[in-house]
Amino acid sequence: MVDPTIHNTTTYLEEIAKGNGKTEFEILILQGLELIHVGKGTLRCRLVVTDRVAGEDGSWNAGVITAVMDSIGASAVYSAGGGLHISVDLNSSFYSTAKIHETVEIEARVHGSNGGLKSAVIEIRRETNGEIIATGRLWMAPLSLKVMHNVSTLSKL
């Protein structure tokens, strides 16, 4: 039997890869994503850097790299089970970059937990030689939404 969280993670990422994401931003940064492996708390994929996510110099934009780490790391955390989580901290380090039409491999794995918090480690490598482009450590907290009914005044605090 297929684990529903792994199935949902796979389906979610496959839809984004086809250009059917829930937001334009997801589609922009992850369109064309190729899944290699989705397991409980682990995720490996390939992505071709397009001109849509590159700067004027033809290099993959650092902000986009960070957003990709957040999305793929969050997907790995979701695949581990425990429901939806929200990013509370993301540290990233950049060692190199990729150019337009280069293929990168992205690996994310849940590294640990502390109470309800979960940690994921993300590595982005150049496919041709395995050179590390960027790494990240993501901490996520369980997402809990409270619906408030009959609220007459809203405060900014």
C-alpha cells in the first residue's frame, strides 16, 4: 500500500512540474521539475535552469535558489508525515551558481525534529560533476489555523 503522504507529495510536485501549480510563483520556479525519488522524509529531483529564473548575467538567481530550497524542503517534511508545516527558519549557503539550460539535482531530507518542529537539509548540485551549488537548513513548525467567527473589530496586534 502506498503511503498517502508520499502519494500526495508526488502528485503535488508532478502537477507543478506540468505548470499546474496553485500559484504562479510555484510554476515559475519549479516548472519542468523531474522527480527521481520521493520517500518518507526524502526527496530527490532534477531541474533545468531556465531564462525565466536567471539574472541578467545568465546565472540562476540566488533568491530563486532559496525559494526552491524552501519548496523542496517543505515537500520532504510533508512526506515524512505529521500534516502541513510552515517555514520558520531557512539558512542558505551559496558556493557556486548554475547557468541557463544547466541541469541541477536537488536533494532534501528530514534531518531531525524537536517537539513539533522538523528540520530538513537541502543540497543543490550541478548534475554534470556533482559540484555543490547551494545548501540549506530549513526548520518548520506544524501549521495550525484558527477560524474566528463573529469578529467585530480587528487589531493589528
